[in-house]
Amino acid sequence: GGKKYRAMFLDENSDFLSFALLSRKSEQPSKLEMYRRWVLLQLGKTIKCEKADRGGEYVSTKHMQECQEQGIDQQFSAPGASQQNGKAERKNRYIDEATSAVMYASGAPSSFWGECTDWVVWTHNKLPWKRVDGVWWSREDELHEKKIPFDFETLRPFGCRMWRYLPKQHRDGPKSHIRMKCRKVIFLGYDARDGSIYRVWDPVRQSVQ
């Protein structure tokens, strides 16, 4: 909650999206540096080319100097010609429109726009994208250059109602044997790459669990 902006990074080869929420636009450079480190540590690769518009975070003296020191080639679209970075612009529009549609369909309040966007991006990366030797690969598979096991039974629609098991210390009621062992919550997304851990909104505790 409280986030107003988002940062999104697109890998052109795999079409894989990385996403982060920002409280201020000034956080963009630090998110970009975190993305670079993730690419290096998780994929064993270095970013060779950065395509962007001429937003202040990309043309700052500090950022351009860092790119030069790391040997990263910067390619900027011309002022007022965002179509030159067409793939990223289309992906941004797709994510915005998909998020709006999902928010409307789920009936979720606007304060959950960040969680909804995260769900849209997560699903975008996980769904089958192309066939490799007769087997469907996701964008995440393509990014890692290998088939990553995933159970599609874990997929849930954003905003759906779920029942969350309650530990004994969180159960309400006068007697233990008649206390409710679960509580109705609202599904917001995933906390694990394999989809095994859900994030939910608990209306009773007014918090994300």
C-alpha cells in the first residue's frame, strides 16, 4: 500500500517482465540496479544494451556514467517518438489495460492496483508462450533457457474468495471446540515463484497476509 508508481523492465529476447512498486519516481535508479544484480546472480548474465525513453532517471549524469563504466550500450528513443521503443510501449499498455480489466472484473478497490499489476505480470510470465520441440514454454522458461516445473493447478483469479486456515491462537470464540478454524479472505497474488504461497487480504484484520 501507499505506492504510487511502478518500474517495469522487459527482456526483449524472452518477453519476460520484471516489476517493482515505487513510492517516488526517484527510486527508479535503485530498482534498476537491483534488476541488474538479479540478472547477474540468477541468470549469470550481464545487461549489454539498455533501451529507454529520455526519462530523467535514464539520462542523469550518474546513471549514464554507470552505464559507461559497466560497458552498457544506451539506446534512447527520440523526443516525442515513443514508437521507436515500440515493444516496451506496447507491453506497458497491455499491462495497464489488463490490470484495469482485472480490477473491474474482481471488484477490488483501487488501493489494490499494485497487487493486481503484480498478479498480471506474474501470470504473463508463467503462461505458455511458445512451443519448443513440441513442448510449451513460458516466458520464464525462455528467460532461464530451461523448462521450469510449474503446477497450473495453483493458478487463481485475482480477487477471488478463499478460506485461510487459522492457527489456534488466532481463532475467535468462547470455546476451542466451536471456534472457526478458517476465515474468508481475498486472493491478491503470490509470494513464491512456483505459486505455492498465496498473498491474501484479511478483511477482519485489515491487513495483507
